[in-house]
Amino acid sequence: MKSIVQTGPRSVEKQERNVPSPAADEVLLRVHSAGLCGSDAHAYLYEGGYEFVPIPRIMGHEYSATVAEVGEDIEEFAEADHVIEEPIHDCGHCFQCKNGQPNVCQNFSITGMHRDGAYAEYVVVDPVHLHDVPESIQLDHAAITEPTSIATRAVFDQSVTTPGDTVLVEGPGPIGVLTAAVADSMGANVLVSGLEQDEKYRLPLVADLGIETVNVQERDLKTVVDEFTDGIGMDVVFDTTGHRSGAEVAADHVRKGGQIVVVGLPSEESELFMTPLVRGEVDLNTSYGSTWRNFEQALRLMEGGEIAIGDIVDTSFSVDDPTAAFDAFLDSETCKPIFPFAD
């Protein structure tokens, strides 16, 4: 089977691998489409914090698939079913898991990192991690259910966003775009901020979704926020940048009594000054990963056409040249590349 294999820092290549065989309690999936995530890009660079990924490794954890074969003990799935996987597997027995917080499991493992992933024609999965995909959802759209579930958690579970609220999303990367789309779907008034590098592809993508944007290197963000909120400040700010300055910028533009939700993972320490947040009684929250419920929410939003997934996914890349997709992603020339594996 054809696979995309990481062979070193900034080195991925197409390779032929053997098709895996499912055990009695496993399911063999034929991958249809697989997305490129920001964490895949960090792993591709082999940045600090990703050295645990053994090389070589078949990458990929965002994907959609068709059931190709079921083990003899499997009853809940059948051949030809459309499915997606929850790729972050919790242990089920640590304190967090038992406390109903599996998304912050102490012993989690990730498909495509701790074990070979879905950048391949076939992958074997424990069915406990699978969700049925409604027939009305295209499989190339369903491939980004996982990042959409991260956005649903950030907006629905970890924020106080309500219809009519003013919302700033910092960063038009995949999670930022999806967070903005989810907030927009519930009737919030959303503004997405980006940089000069985002002008070519990502900010126009957001604008095409009907969401307002601002290039903060061209326009003063405070001026734009004052115009957007009549000088009050944002009700909710989502920082999806993954940069240490993200929370600092959020603190400058959230209103008193508002909320900041940090979704991105900064690689450097922030110098956030807390006094204005305390005096303004600003709620500072975080959001990490997602749960079974968030995946179902994501699928229902897709099924109802609440998010223009077809405008967000970029199917122009090929399994035959995976480096092109990674480099375009890192250069902000695309937002959500999808590798097609099905014929």
C-alpha cells in the first residue's frame, strides 16, 4: 500500500508498505482522505517536544475512511461503513479519565505519532475510537472532523460565547479558521486577525466564509476592535496562534468582564501581565483536544451545512509529492491540505 512516511527532520516520502491485518477485535479501514495538521507540521520539522516520535513513522491522524474488513469479534461496524477515528486515545484509568476529562489523560497516545497513522491506504483501528459518518457528509470533508471537534470544544464547552457576542479569533490557521466558523455558525459576530503572510491565502479564505478579517501589520488592531465593538472591547477572544504574544494581545482587546480562551500551544513563555485581567475580572481559560461529544457536534455541524467545509479543505495536493503540502502549509500558502488516498 502507498504511505507517506517521515524519514527525518523536514523529510517525508511516499513508500510502499504491507497492508496490515486486523485482529479479531479490530477493524481494517481503507483511508479515503487525510488532513495535514499543525502538529503534523511541527513533527515534520522535528521541533522540540516532538522527539518522542520514532523515525521512520507513517504520519497522519485526521482522516476519513471506509471499513474494509472487520475482525471476527466485531459487531458494531460492517464493511463499507463510513467512519472517522478519534486519534488521541485516552488510557481510561488515570484520574483525569475517571474524572470525565479524557482529553487531558495522563497517558494518552496519538495515531501517527505513537503508532503508525493514516497517511496510508489502510490502517487498523480499535472500533472504540470510531464514529459513524452520516451519508450526507462527503468523505473528503469528514477528514477534518478532528480539528473541527477541537473548535467545537473551544467554542461550545470552554467559552461563554453566545449569539450576538463579539468574538476575536487570533490566527487564521486551521484551528483558527474552524473556531471562527463554529462561532459564526452560532450567530456570533466574528473578526479574525492575521499577518502579512496570511494575505495570500488564509485571510481571503476566511473572508470567503463571510467572516471579517484584519491584517494587523496593515491596520491597527485596537482601532479595528474599537470600530467592531463600539469601543467596548471583545466579549471573547480565542488565541489560536501558538505564539507567546497571543495571550498578551488578547488581553489588550478583551473587554472588562470578557473572556480569553487560549487554544494554541505557545512554544515560548508568555509575559502576560495579569493585573489588568484581575481588575477587569476577565476570565482566562484554555481548551485542549476534544471529547467524544465534540466529535459528534462537529459531524452534526457538517451534516447540517453549518460550516462551509468544502471551502476550507484544500484537495490540490498529491500523495506522490507530500513535501509540497508540508512546505505550502508552513509558508501559509494553504490552510487545510488534504491527501487523497482513495482511487
